Amino acid sequence: MDGNYTQVQGTDVEVSPVATTTDPAGTVFVFFRSFGSPNSIIMRRSTPKGSGWDKPVDVLALGDPSRPTLQAFDQQTVDLATGGPNGLTFRSNAFPAAAVTPDGKLLILTFQEKANANGVPDPAGTPRIMMTYSTNGGRTWSARRAISYQGNRAELPGLGFFSPGGTAPGPQVQPAIACSTSSSCLVTWMESKEALSASGWMSGYNRRMNHRALALQIQGGVPVANPAGSVQVSRYSYADDTKPTVDADDDVEMKTAGGAAFPMWNNFNINNYSSGTSPFAGDYTDVRPLTPNTFITAFTDNRFIMPATSGPGGATQPWLNYSLYGPWPQCANPGSRAQTVMAAQISNGLVVTTPTNFKSFTRARPSRAAPRTTPRRARGPRRPRRASSFRSRRGTTPTATSGTRSG
């Protein structure tokens, strides 16, 4: 069904739940990335519920004939032997993430692509999350544009965001999208706090990544991004229980390994995969609607990985030690494989989650961050004491899951 495209990968399948003026209920839409020629996103549609397929559609060429080629940001894995600690790079390819609205009238497609300061595809640009949409079952498409390319909004201090705002968004990868029955959709992605390295990649052992989300409202039959901008989903614990007023980086909680202290950030390029030679950032992100006004999103986080300090690199060069993890139960460098899948509930523009997500959820008072809202003074996030459920101020119990990936 790849239509004789010879280099393809990254498939997303969507099914229209109801009949529309163009297609019957159960119409299947399959999106996939074409590498080589054309370098683009391809769609195929099956109106007889998968028993036959229309001709492939080159989404980018159809949406903008003047820019038919994907300005791809395809970041490949760079291991320690090839790049050293500053060159370590996680893999991330420009794969499609699509959604169909519950009324079946709108197809929305997102993907990562290089774009300039105006959000337009540009081979010299920075990787951004792009969006294009179709109102007629994929027969025509809008010109693609970045959805978050201006300044990130400032998050309130003392809530664990460590995001003062006022700066341009960092490089963005790994989008996901879902739509609810309330004429709203949510796009999520991973965003770097640091700019691209000199190599043009998101490289470096200490590179920090955050999960972000942006609401889309369906207005006049087309998706419109929330003018307040994206919200940061990732949150971090503080080094003490007082409420910081600035959220300086040195306020973040520390972890201790080999007698040395390390900040608990989500560093994406820790080389604890492939026998301690390469980074791996997980199998991308996902988001799903829970209710008409609530979504849940899941993403990879490395803050609980304990630096490998036992080995020739000691505590100052932990990247040299991740190959020394030993067979169970004689475990060397315990915790050095503790990559975690986190989840957060997002509703009505609010991020509702514990102050930090743990492998077992802990009793904690969830905080809320909303545009144009000043919450009452609250204590900073606390370290966990005992596992239990938690309840929001409105009396609803956010549901979330977390787990540990093994390498």
C-alpha cells in the first residue's frame, strides 16, 4: 500500500468516525514519510474501509506547490565513539502525526521540519512543529506553517517549570496530536532548552529537553492555535521545600552518585543504551483525549537515571562508565538504566499533574498554571514520602501512569 515509494517509514493511521459530505463513515487515512524522492509526507485513503485504496497524495506538494520538498530534520544517533560526550545525539526523524476531528470534517497533520523565524519551511532554519490541514478528506491541503515559533510564554515561578519565558522556542521534535469532541485538539512535542549544536543537531551529554503542549481550537472549520502559546508540561522538584521566586537552574533538586551531586533534569543524550555507547530518547510521544475537555499525554524522561560513576570516568566523566552495568543481581552503577515514561493530564488550558512524576505516584497537591491567572501563594514541590493517589482542588482524580524503560 506504499504506492511504490521505495523508502518509507513512520506510519500513522486515522479513521473517520462518521460520514461526511466527501467520505463515508469508517474511511481510513494512512500517512507515512517518504525519504528520497519525493522527500515528503504521503497520504493514502480507503473509502471502502480498507478493501481498496485511492492513489497516493503528496501532502506537501499539494498544500504548497512552491515548497513541495520537506526541509527535513532527520537526526540520527551519534554514539560516544563517534562524537564524544559533546557529540552524543538521540535519534529523531520527521514522521507524521495526524488526527481527524470527531465530526470527520477536518484532517490535521503535524511533523517536524526546519523553519525560519516566520514559521515558513527553510533549509537553514530550526526544527519546528509544522501543521497542515484538509477540510475535504485529504483531497486538498493548506500550506504548512510552524505552530510555535515566537517567544515562549513565561511560567509562574515556584511551580517547578523553570521556564522564565521571553526567549524564542528551542528546537522542537516528536509531535503528537489528538482531538476531542469539544472542537479542540492538543499538539504535544519535545523541545530543547538549548539551541542546536555547531553540528546542526541536538547534541551533547547534558542537553535538556522539556515536554510542551499547544491547544488548537476549531474555528470556522479550521484549526487555530491558542494565541497565548504553548504551555510547558515538564515540571521538576526543588532542592528544598521553600518557594523560589526566580526558578534559577541551581534551585532544581539534585541526585547523588559516587559522592557527587547532579541536577535532576531530563537530559536526553545520556548514553545508557547499546551497551553504554548510545543515547535513545524513547519511542516518541503520544496524547489522547480523556473527556471532551481533558487530554492525557505521555513522554520519555531521564531525570531519574543515576549517573554511572563507577568506572574509568569516575564522577567527572560518567559517559565513560555506562557500559559497566553488570548482570543482575551483581549490579554495577545501579539506576543507570532508569529511563522513565511520564504522563500528565491537561484540561481547559490547564496543566494538572503532581509537582513531579515518580515511578509510583505520590501524595502531592497538584498545582495549576493557566494564562492570565495568578494563583495563590503555594509551597514548592516536595519530595515523595509514600505512595498513594492524589486529588485535585476541584475534587477530580487525575489519572496517569508511569514506568521504567530497561536498556
